[in-house]
Amino acid sequence: NVGTWLQFTATSILIYRIHHRATDSGLNAMFQFLPMLFLGAWAGGLADRFDRRKVTICTQTALGLQAVLLAVVDAAGHATLPVVYGLSLILGIANAIDNPARRGLVTELVEPHDISNAMSLNTTVMTGSRIVGPALAAALIGPLGTAWLFSMNAVSYLAVLASLFTLRRSEMLPKVTAPHSGKPVREGLAAVWGDRYMRNIFIVFTVASTFAFNYSIVLPKMSDRLWGEKNGYAILLTMTSIGSVAGALWNARYRVMTVNRFVIGALTLSGACIILPFAPNFPLACLFAIPLGVGGTGFMTSMTGLMQQRTAPEMRSRMMALQSVAFLGSTPIGGPVTGWIGDHVGVRMSLIYGGVLTPLPTVPSCRSSCGRTTCLSARAIAAARSFSRR
């Protein structure tokens, strides 16, 4: 995870240095996450039907090779925008398949009543690496350059693959395998849309993911233009990650997730998006970046917990894939929009608009869902399968 954030930070800086445009970063996000939009839900069905460990090994290998290619073209001086966009597309394809398989693998490693805690702690580890990764990038990118950071990420995948190969299969929980009939993607979509509880929180999650979670696209320009810190992006990202760890740890305290915490996370994220652009100086901007991470990760982990609690075991991977589609697959829409606003309307407005849009569906959509945490009903699953056969 540290290597991933090294590469993420270095890629953002590399792209911004080419033309100093937020739109370029938005287009890169579009290419990176476009596969999630088209393949994400299908990949959830794949993870439900096949060995999640083997699928994860294949995808992690592909991600490591992508990092190697990026390091080579950067070191050779051929890291133009089209080349970076192409490699981001490869990264996106691998991530689209990896996401539901890797996250679904957690349900085979812990008991069902500990899934919510495990998901939050997993997010804590991931967001903890967001602190170390950007901080390392800020320290190393000057003396070493971006190519070395990409190389470090490539090497880190050796440790990931080693851990996957050494998992003790005999101690893993049995996987509930989805039947090989029907249409898993349509089943997942129909199950969400047929359950009012799931539909409501998905609407809110999709709106916030599309418009409020693209701050990394404009933070490089915001740091440069508003506060005069050309290399401040990595520091801002580190401060956001500190808040993310706090948000994940806060939710990890609860064994049962509720909609109230989901709403609190959404509103905290919204408020931070509105306040951060008005920071009068860089130190205060770093301080205001902390609640941006608290709200964002609190919102995301509560969504994951609600999904796992509400979903039947045989539907979990495809539901996780649908969540990934809502969170990452919306970036091809929100990313370019955010970048364009940052270049043509105003860099402040590129964050403010997401903060304004997020609360609009939150309270009305979630009011009828508060307090419900039961599993997706057999009727909803049966209806989904009936719909998929039409």
C-alpha cells in the first residue's frame, strides 16, 4: 500500500508538471477508472464464482508489471501524456478485477460477526500507508525523481504476492460460491434497486463519489496557485491521510454499522470540501485537510460495513463490486468535470461544488433507512435472480 501511494503521488506530480493543468489530471483519472465503470460489476460476479485468492494473485502480478513499465518509460524520458494515460488504463483494468476479489477475500479470513471490524481495520492499514506514501514521496521525489518512486512500487508487489502464496488455506473459512447460472451483474443491480435501504445509500454514495472525492485532482494546482507551495501536494495528501486513519479507526470501534454514521461521514466530507479552499495560508490548509480525510474515510467504511451486514454471503463480492463502480467508476465523470472547473471556473470552486452537491440527497435518501442493519432478504435475492432471467 505504501508503494501504491508512492506511485499515485508521483503520477499526479508528473502529470501536473507537464502542462500545469488540472484538466490533465482529470483525464488521467478518467482513463484509470473507466474500466471500473464498465468491468467493475462484472468483476464482482467473477470473484463470486472463482477462487478469490487465485484471482487476486493474477491481478496483483499485473499491477506490479504496470509499475515496472511506468518506471521504464519515465526513466527513458518517454512519459508523455498519451503514454501515461495508456498505462493508467492498464492499471484501471487490473484494479477493476482486483478490487472485489481482494476485498471479498477478507470474508474468508474472519468470522462473519467480525467483518465490519476487519473492513475498517483493513481501511486503516490502507489509509495509514497514505500517510507514509505521500510523505516519502515528498522527501524522495526531489533527489530521486518520479521514476525511482515507480520502481519502489514495483518491488513492493513482491511482498504482496509472497503473503498471498503463504496463506494457510486450511484455516480459511469456506467460501459460499455463487451458482453458475443466471446473470450475476444483473442480479446484483436488481438486488440493490429492489431493496429501498440499499438503493437509498447507493444514491448518496454515488453522488458523493462523483463530485466530492476528486480532491486529489485539484490539490496540486490548489497548493501551487492559492498558497504558493509547488511541492505542497504531497504534504496536503499526507494530512488528508492522517484524517483518513482517524475516520477509519473511529468506525472500527463499532461491530454494527448504522446509517447515522454514514450520514455524519457524508456531511463531514461536504463541510471540509467547502472550508478547505478558503484557508488563508498553507499551514491552515494542512489543518483543514484533516477533516476532509476523516469524513471521506468514515463515509466510505460505513458504506462498506452497511453493505456487508445487509448482503447475503453469496452476493457479497458482486455487491462490493457495485460499490467500487459507484466509488471509482464515477471518477471518469467527476474527474474531468472537477479538473475543468479548476482550470476554467476557479480552483476554489472545483472543491466547493462537490461539498454543495453531497448533502442534497443525503438526508432525504437516508431518513427512511436509519437503524436498519439486517441482511438482504431472501425475497430480494430471489427477485434479483428472477429479473436476471428475463
